[in-house]
Amino acid sequence: MKHYDYIILGTGPAGYKLAKLIAKTGKSLLAVEGGLFGGTCPNVGCEPKIFLHGTIAAALATQQLVGKGIAEPAKIDWSQLMKTKKARFDSWPDETRAIYENMCDVEVGYGKFVGPHTIEVNGKQYQGDKIIIATGHRPHRLTLPGHELTHDSSDVLSLSELPKRTVVIGAGFVGIELATFLAAAGSEVTILVRSDRILRGFYQKYAQELITKMEQRGIKIIFFTETQKLEQIDNELILTTNRDEEIPTDYVIDASGRIPNADKLNLESAGIEYDRKGITVDDHLMTTASDVYAIGDITNQKLPKLTTVAEYEAGYLFDYLEKGKSEAFVAPVIGTTAFAYPELAQVGHIPEKDDSNFEIVEHDLSGGSLYAGMNEQTKLTLVFNHGHQLVGASEIGAQAADDINYLIPVIGLKITGDEWRKKLVPIYPALADKIGGLL
């Protein structure tokens, strides 16, 4: 049985960053991957998503400028867009695998525990002094009758032909973003929402404004609705809801959430505790098994499931294991965005009904020349504590992600308005130029 200093299960962003760091130490390392090398983000997640968003956002921007300098709105050629996307991304798994093979040993297959520090892959067993689980998340799939007729986000991100009619089940990040893309390209999109809100965890005032914008573009959003069954009848699909309503469509996307990739790991044999949200870790990211760690989306920590967070945890774990830094893991200030149109972005404290301990200030940025030139109705809400320190920010607008990125260091580094004005002269005209005044 071959022995390693480290075994990493999963080659996504968390595993990739940690593997590159460990490889430089000269320690022996085995990387195990049963799916796409590189994981979700570069293959069927954030990278291809933002690639498509670039085209979609540009096209939608022209729609709101018709009559204000644009004569005709841009039209999206979905088939051509997908060909362009595939030309860029289809080679990434093989390229990532080659990178791994140049820096460590690799096993292609799903690894499972057969003991506290023993992994089995394809019938072969390996021991590791330290094992890191970084297997991530995958799309949840509903078990309703006809579920085999649904598609997940991975399917959509490689969808060659645009469906005439699309139903999206779910209104989280994935559902809202995919609905935006497909509708912008010309599909007739209906979103089924189980509750009364979309994008839980986001500032709901702006989420409601996003609903209005999406509906104005022809997207139909139906609340308090669940799918009961799906049937293929002749050349179309018939989706039946809990209201006994029948919705004819051509394509159904199951965007009902994501679940941890833990079912093939045989965690019980190593004494590793987990639940439906992922693997339990302590304040050094160690599982309930000694010297077995978990990082990224596979953990059940109450943190956003983002590539940036996974990579941050990988960096922390390397410092803890290899540099002797004993400090407990503390989550950084984390920004999040829904790449709809307009974008929703936020960081820190989000306004709630009872915010007596905070000062909430909303700014309408639409009057600024930059946003007016885009015909953008951009709004920014800032949250201050009683010491007038910025502790939260939310924005709705076509450039919300970039705008909020200006404010993340203000919160994380606790920069005051005086410090900003004294030490920084940002580019004008842009939001950063206004931050000194906003603070």
C-alpha cells in the first residue's frame, strides 16, 4: 500500500490551490478526482457563467438604450455563443489534469475511506498522514415523477440550441442567472418559486426590484408553486404544479439547490460526522477524524458556497499545516453577487426589519453621468454601526459587483471616511470617486 504525506480528494478550486502550495514543499501528494478535473467552477460553474454573462449583459444594456443613442438592440445568437463558449472551456479539464500530473501523483476515480487514514480508489488503497476532503457540491435533483426529463445547470451551460419555452424550478443564484441568460436570448421563461421570495440571503428590497425588472423583460415568475410531476406528451413537456395547473414547455431546469458530494466517500468508516449540508469541521477545518480536514463547499459551515471562500480556506489550511500558524479559522469579509441583470451584490450586514442598532442610508446613483449614460437605475444601500463605521453594503445595478468590490476593503480594513479622503484619489467618474463622500 503506497503512503503519502497528503491525499487530497477533489481537484476543484480548494483542492487545486492547496495542491499547488503543497507541491512546492516537496512533500508527497496524491490527488484524487472522479469527475471533471478543476471541479465545478472552471468547467460548469462560475467561469463559463461569467463568460456568458458578459455577452448577455452587453445585449441587455443595448435594450435600455434604444432611443437614447442606440438605434437597434443587440440580438443574441445562442448557438454561436455556445460554440464560442465551448471553444474556450472544453479543453480545460484535460489541461487541468496535465497540470496535476506534472506536480503530484494522480488517481482518476472516486475515492472512499476504508479506514481513518486509508483511501480506496478503483480497488487500490492508499494511506495518507493528512487527508483533505475538497469534493465540493453538485446540483440537487428532485425525485418527482418525470424527474429524468429535467436538466441541471451543467446541461444548460452546454446547451447547443435555445429552447422556445423554458421552465426553471427554483429561484436561487442558479435559477435566476440561468433564467436571465435564456430569456435574453429569446426563450420564453417561467420561474417557479416555492416561497414568496427569490435569492434568499440577499437584501429583499432589491430582490423585489429585480423581480420587476425581469418581469418587464417578459420573464414570468410564479410564487408559492411546486412541481408535482413532469410528462412528455407528443412533442412537448407538461409540468403539473401543486395548484393542478398544467404548464406546457420544451425544457425544464431543476435549479432546486445544491448538495454536498459526500455520498461516495464512505465517511462513516473513518468516523467523520456530516449532515445534509456537508461535513462538520472545527475551528481549524479538521473533521471529527484526526488529521482529516475538509475545505470548500463540502463543509457545513455557515459561509457562502463560493470559489473565493474555498480558496481562502485552502490558503488558511496550508498555513496551519505547513507554516505552524495556530490561529483558529476566521471568515474574512465576503462579497457575494447574483449575476442577473441588473446585478445584485452585497457585503457584510444586510438591512433587516429590526435594525435599530444600525444607520441605514440609501443612495440613488442614477443621476451620476456614468449610470445615466447607461440609462441605469442604480441604488446603493450602506449600513453603518453607531460608531459610523461601514459594516454593510448592498447594490442593484448593472455594475453592482464591481461597485461593491470597492467597499469590501473599507469594511474589512475598517477604513474611515477621513482615511479614504486623505490617502486615495480614485479614478473619476466612477463609484470609487464618490466613496469619500458616501463615508
